[in-house]
Amino acid sequence: MGFEDKTKNAAEDAKGKAKEAWGKATGDDEKVAEGKADQASSDIKGAGEKVKDAFDH
């Protein structure tokens, strides 16, 4: 996994956590769901990159 990909995934995860926290603080269930979806997307991308790395080595 390249540094740029790791950085993008970390940023997406952080953004998701922030959205989730904001949603919880304001009672906005939609924002909480968006945050969780962002985090899940980041996790999936990270897993895909790890699989690619495994086959490259």
C-alpha cells in the first residue's frame, strides 16, 4: 500500500469519525450513518490495498 493511499484512507476514516461524533452530539442520525459509512469505506479500501500488496510481494 502506497503512502498516498494510506494517507487518503486515514483522512477518510478521520472524516468519518468526525461526522459520526458530530451527528451524535447534535442528534443527527443521518450524519452518524454517513460517518460510519465513510469509516467502512476506508476499511474496505485498506483491506483491498493489503490484498494487492500481498500479491505484489
